[in-house]
Amino acid sequence: MTAYSVLPEALPPSGDLDAAYASCRRIAAEHGRTYYLATALLSPERRRAVHALYAFARMVDDIVDHADNHARVLDPRDGARQVVDVSPAAHLDLVERQLRTALAHRGVATADTRRRQIVTAAADTIARYDIAHGHIWTFLDAMRMDVPGTATHRIRYATMSELREYMRGSAAAIGLQLLPVLGTVVPVAQAEPAAAALGEAFQLTNFLRDVAEDLDRDRIYLPTDELRAFGVDEAHLRACRHRGHTDAPLRRALAHLIAVNRDIYRQAVPGVALLAPRVRPAIATAATLYAEILDRIEAADYQVFTSRATVPHRRRLLVAAKGLTTPTGHRWSPVEKPDRGCRRLPLW
């Protein structure tokens, strides 16, 4: 792992940096329950780095989730102290500019305390663990695909190949950002394919769980050609949403896509053994819990329009506790059926 190379005098005061990481921890605890629980199995230094990367991704995701509305943003020009309306596209540009500034100067001049803390902690983590900047920009470019007014905006994906190109930035890039933080027993490049696959697996699980929520935002993150193969087009999907009921054709389509999702988890399994031994239980815990969302969708007879599939808190604690006592050599498999008494949880 590359040593931290920034001169101490270039860093924010240690108290400010600690406060920045603490803010990120609170965000992860509130919004990223699966990841937050899994990070309890990491060392304190790695744990706060994951919180920082999560908080940055969450901040960007919040911008995208309100992509149809302008935002009231404090000091759109670094250092200024005024509030103006900015478009979501301009807001993402602002975030990227602020992060680039923080990476270059170890801090960002903004009166928005929460923004400053997130960007400062993220920049410190990126520098401390020598995370390739390209993974960050790839993530932001994928987020622009969700924002009206950008050159790459889209809300439908015709094929799985098109969807996976989107997920390369929205999900796989997150896994690649995390690799240097987690540590590997092989060169990082060797572990990257499995890490990218796990990120994609998590994201596709989100899309299957959140069909109703995404449709309400006029977004469909399931490949239209794969839906069509089962007799489901957009009108059919909206009719199911209107009735609040998953009918037989859509049930078959979802079952097929769950099988595809599980295959991506299988591709990620070998990657767990490539991680540093101490972090393997944490990643296995997160992946086990996330994969169980698929079990919960099936257990609910694919009724994704009436409830959001979740793993109960008791099950999450049970899996996390097992991670603390499981030998690092354990061969975890996300497609093993869990004990039917319990269940799961979400990413963004």
C-alpha cells in the first residue's frame, strides 16, 4: 500500500479532520445500514475511510435523486457566501470542482459545513490510500447519466450490456475505490474484476428491490429487452405499478433477473479470498446480507410494488456476529439459502 505522502502542514488541523470523518460516520449510520454494520468488523482507520467514501457517494446520490429540481446551494463559487439556485448538472460540476480542489490543496473553501466535511474526508481518504482518481471521475460521469440536461442523460436501458456500462460507473467504480482501503493479498489490479462484479451485484439488487420507486421517478433500470422476452413492456410495468400487483409475466421476468443477479454474485465470490484476511468477514457480511434481499423478494412472491424487501435487524446482527467469529478461510457463498427465520438490508 502506498504511503501517505502529503506534508503535514498541508493538511487540515487534526481536529477539523476528525470532525469531518465523524460527520461521514453519522451519514453512513443513518443511510447505509448494511455497509455501516459491516464496517464494524474493520479496523478504526479503515472504517472511517469507508464512511468517507460512502458519505461522498451518498451526497452525490442525493443530488441525482432530486435531478428534476434546482437546488438552493450555498456559495456555488468556492469561497463565496451566497445562496443561489443551481441546476443538478451544475451542482454535480460544483461537487467535482470542490473535490478536485480538495485533492490539490487538502481542503476546500466553502461555508457549507457539511459539504466541506464530506469533501475534506473523502479527499483525505483518496490521498491516504492512493485511490486512483479515475474511479472517482467515472462514478461522477455515471451519475450525470441520471441528470436531465447532461449530454449523457438517459432513463432507459435497452440491454444488459447498456445497463452494465452504467453500473461500471455507478457501482463497479465504488468497489474499485474501496479496494486500496480494504487491502489485498495480491496486486490490486488482480483483485479488481471481482470487486467490480460485487459492486454491480449490489447495484442490480438495488434495481430489483426499488422497481416501484424508480418507476415513480420515470426511471427503469431493468433491461427492456430482457423484460420484453417475458411479455413485459413499459405499459405493462406501469399497469402493475398502478394496481400494486406483480402479475405472472412480470414475476417470471423478475425471477430471471434475480438469477442473473446471483450469477454476478458468483463471479464476485473468489474476490473475497483476495482481500486482506482481516477485512474478509466484513465484505462477506455485507455481501451475504445484500444477496438476501433477493431471497426476500422471492419470499414476497415478487410483490415489489407493495413492500420494500429488507432483512430484519435481528438477522443483520446475527450475520455480523458470525462474521466476527468465522475463520478468514471460510468459503462464503451468497447463493446459499439462509435460515428462514430471519432476513436482510440496503446500500444507497
